[in-house]
Amino acid sequence: MGDYLRIQEMLKEGEAYAGLILGKNGESDYHLVLLPDEASDVSWPAAREWAAAQQGELPTRRELALLFANLREGFDRVWYWSNESHDTRPQLVWGQNFASGIQTVYGRPFRGHARAIRRIDAG
């Protein structure tokens, strides 16, 4: 409970705490924070630029899954970009549908939605 209260105190206005992401492959655990604004009708390059302008970044696929599980009500029921390209087809980028929960890939020019996140080290 103490860690949760510490994170709540670190949130800026409009931000929402999404939960803990467990580190993999020797990486540290971290807390995921959803920033308040949203971009719509943006290509992947534009979404990345927009997230950086928010002083955040696009979420990973794992982070999108946690956002869907814990903060779904804060999203429109549409498709959102991740920051991850497809492993074998780099012209495609992963994203998450917040109506159905499925993750799929689209080409970089596709016009989707974007939310920005930031991470707080759990250590």
C-alpha cells in the first residue's frame, strides 16, 4: 500500500496510474503512468512525435495490454498505436483495439489514435 501511495503522490494533474510492469530479461520492474491527452487520426510517425511533445512516449504492446486491463474506460473504443514494429515486417507497427482488446499490426501511414505514457522505476 505504501508504494501505491508514493506513486499516487508522484502523479501530475490528469495522469492515471496503470499498474506495475514486471521487468523481463534482467530489466527492472516499473510503474506505468498514462498521460492525460490523446491524439487522433495520426500516422505512426506523427503519433511518435506527438507523444514526445507530451514528454512521454507511445506504450509497448505489454503496456497497452495493461492499459486495456486497468484503464480501459479512459480510452475511446478505437485502435491505438504502440511503439513496436513487427519483428519480420518492420513497415508494420503493432497496436491495440480498445473495443475488442485484440492486438494487430497496421502500416505506418494508417491513421490511428495515440496515448502517451511515462515510467517510474519501481526500485
